[in-house]
Amino acid sequence: MRLHPSLSMVAAAIAMLTATTVQFGAIPSANAHGGGFGVHGHRIKAPPPVKAPPVDNVRDFGATGNGVTDDTTAIQNTANDAASKGKGVFFPAGTYLHASPVTFNGVPVTGVGLGSVLIANNPGNCAVILTGFGPSIQNMVISTQGLAGGTSLLVPNTATILVQNATSFTVANDTIVAGPNAWPVLVLMSTVGTINSVVCDGTGNVNDIGVVIDQSNHVTIANCLFQNEASGVAVLPNGGPSQSIAVLSNTVGNVTWPTTNIGIFAASVSILDISQNTIQMANSNVSIPIEVTDCNNFTVAANDTWGGLIGAEVFTPGSGNNFVTQNTMHNCGSEGIEVTTLASSAIHVTSNAFGECGLLVPSPVILVIIAGPGAEASAATTFIQNNSYQGHLNLLNFLIVCGFGSAKIPPANVTGNTQTQTALSNFL
């Protein structure tokens, strides 16, 4: 039997990911042993097990799972039947080839883990599409490996997984192996969803992005691994702004597969949380671990970044509650944090710790500059407090620079900043 040409590459990628991927453990149930005793000695009865919803098995609708036969029609028929009957779709172990997009409208999709592989062979229409209310895809391998993709917001069907016009969606415990320029996950015009414990494995191409979000609200990306991607997560404003986006506890790049462009990027987001991520950049002269542009009411907190030209770059924050706090940033080619403000900007840069900065470019550790007429007004709403530089002098020229022109930042707004191996002054 002759396998699809890219199947052997998928198998190799799965083997590699199995060897390198962290295991996402479940939290033990308080009733895991059938019950316990309350504070007064009364036995607490374990709740009854939750009954799994009925599912349609794709094999029952003619899918072969042999990696050679085009199973598109069988898969779509399964999805349509499940949608009409309120069922889920189940992929038993096998490799299911699809030559056209397959759409799951409000349907939960599950597999058996690394044994259930859904592989596309059409670069122009390769997406697995989640739409409607409550769709999900879990415990699967979804692959566009070997395809020369060209995913963009204009051609969304070239994404590996496309979440479009969906509400209450879930992408979880999946391994997504994408070809060059084929985005693993694209979320468009969707609301209330999670992308959790997903491995996104790219090719290192300059256009590889793990998760792209546009015109979507209340979306959380958590506990994911992004490797061999130019960027891990990008929230774009092309079709319109997004709101309430959380990027939490992800690993973006590692020593073997570092990130080459921007680790996490967000633009025009209202209510944004980028917290507790570990980000490894490929070098320190062109890449940025975290970039936030035109966002308001955001928190960038407790992230651990390595490399990059600037540890965190913030352009034109809004007038709300904006914080860059408690991050640890190592080996920056230039500044640890750079902020560009408008007249209406407000931001707190507090309690961050920096390793080596100024490795490539003469710079301060923290730089705040103005953008446009009247931006000096933001001096009073800019706070730089309790940050610590723990590296060497390198090419650093100041600890903190605030370029507010004639309107100086109040001294009370720049307090508690320390350094352990240098004696750099401030330019305020």
C-alpha cells in the first residue's frame, strides 16, 4: 500500500513531538476515590459520572483512515449527520486524508490522541473548519505538513484549523503540524473560546504563526507549546479590533526551535492579558518577545523572556489601566522595555527584573518616548517603579530614559528602581 507522500513526514514529526512535548496533567478530582468525609464526619457522596454524549464514528460513514483514500466525503457526511442529531464525531486510530475543507458546525470532534491523524493534501483548501455554537476538536493530530501554504486573512481556508463565526469553541489537547506559511490556528469573527494544551509545530518559515486572531472576543490561549514558528500568537486588527484576549502560561519557542520574529503580538485589543508565558527568541538583533500596539486596559505580567532586541515593546497605550509588571527579561540586544506614548497614554512599568541588556545597541534599560504633538501630557500618567537591573554594563548608557520634552515626568513617578552591577544614571 502506497502512503500519501507527506504521511511519513507527519509520522516523523509526531515521533519528535512525543519526545519533546511536555505532558499536560489533569487536576485530580476531590472525589477520585469515591468520596470522603466532611468536616462533621458525614460521608460526602461522589457525584454520578457524567455521561458522554453519543457520537458518530467516521468509519461507519465510509472513512477508511488508510492515509491514501480521500475521506473528505465520508468525514463531511459524518459531521452533517452529527450536527442534525446533536451528536459528536469520533475518529478512531487511523490517518484520514481530506482533499477539501471539512466543516464541523456546532459539533464536538474527538480522537484517541496521536493515533488519530487528520491530514490535508490540498494547499488551497485544507482547513478543518469549526463554526456555529459549541464546536470543538480535541485529542487529534491535524496536519498540513508538506503543503506549501499561503495562509492570510484573505484566504482563511488555507489555515490548518479555521475557527470562523463560532461561539463557545474549544481546540484542546491537539498536535498541529503545519507546512510552511500555513497557520496552525486562525480564529475569525468568533467569541468565547479556548485554545488549550495544543502543540503547534511549524517549519521556521518567516510567515509561520502559531495562532492568529482577528475580530474576535473572549478568547483564551493557554498552556500551549509553539515551536519552530516565526511568531507564537498574533492578534491582528485587520478586519477589526478584538476584545478580552488572554494569552496565558504558554511556551513560545525553545532552545531547539526558537522564535524568530515576535513571540506574542497584539494590536488594537481592549482588555488584554499576556501573563506567565516563557518565550525563547532565536537571536537578539531582530526579534521581539512581546509587542503590544494600540491596546488599552492590558496587563503584561510575570512573563519570562530570553533574547530579542527588546524584551517588551509597547506602542501608544490607551488611557486605561495598563501594566507591564513582574516580568523577567534576559539577554536583550537593546532595551529591556520600550514604551512609546501618546498624549492620552497611561502606563505602569513596575517590578520587572532584567538580566543582561544593551548587548548589541547603546541604549537604556527602560526607554519611554513620545509620539506626536502633546504627548508630553502623558508624563503625569507614566510610572516606572521598583524595577531591577541585574546585568552588566555592556553598551548601556542610562538606567531609565524618559523623553517627554519640556514636560518632565514627576520624580515621584520614578522611584524604587535598583541595579546590582552597574551605576547607571537616569535621564528624565
